[in-house]
Amino acid sequence: MKDIHWKVEPRTSQPQKFMFLVAIIIGSLPISYLVTHSVVLTLLAPACIIASTSEFLLGKKFSLTSESASAGLSTMKWSEIKLVQINESNINLSPFSQESRLDAVRGVKLSLQNVNREEVLNFIRFQVGQDVRFLGE
């Protein structure tokens, strides 16, 4: 099958949140300077905000290849996937055979924005084989 690649950019679909975030970043400059009187710490405040919201500001890339599934920096080989959880807006690929609280940190969460849902599901079914459980279909 042909590899699937897509990108989700929340800032373009949520312009009000984006403008609010820009206001917070700009507002952090004078506030941090008034509190610290340090140029270095003043510049550190917006840098920390930008770093922590980089997924929202810059977007996140997703890809499904014949070897693995990737969401940003998280990657899982198809052989590691034991459970596929499906809901309206995303698909979670888990290395655990049962639902677990660790799915959020150990699995790969694929957003279904800007991509054909059925195409993604068919690709995953083709790659993982028969031994993998699908929940939420």
C-alpha cells in the first residue's frame, strides 16, 4: 500500500485560541520584566510558553509507512502494536493488549483531521494483521 502522510495545524482551525496565545506570549514580556528586572528571564518566559505550545503553533505531522506509524516524535513499528482504539477524532495505537493508562505515553495517537478516515483504518488493518484487537469501531 502507498504510504500516508498528513499534518494537523490547530492554529489555523482555531484562530481565537491562536490570538489568545499570541496575546499571552506578548503579555508575558512586560509582566516578567516587572517581576524579575532581568532581560534574560524576561525572554525566557515567552520562550517557555512557545516551547510548551509548539504543537499548537507549528502543527504536528503524522505518517503511516510500511515499517511504522508516526505522530510527531512518537513512532511505533507495526509489530509492536497490540491494540487499536478508535473514536471520532483520533486513533490510538497501543503496545498493550488491554486498555491501559499508559496508552497516552507509550502509544501513538493519530489525529483524523485532514485525512480520509477509512483510508487510514484500512492501512492500519493491512499492516497490523489478525492478532490485533480493534476497539470502538
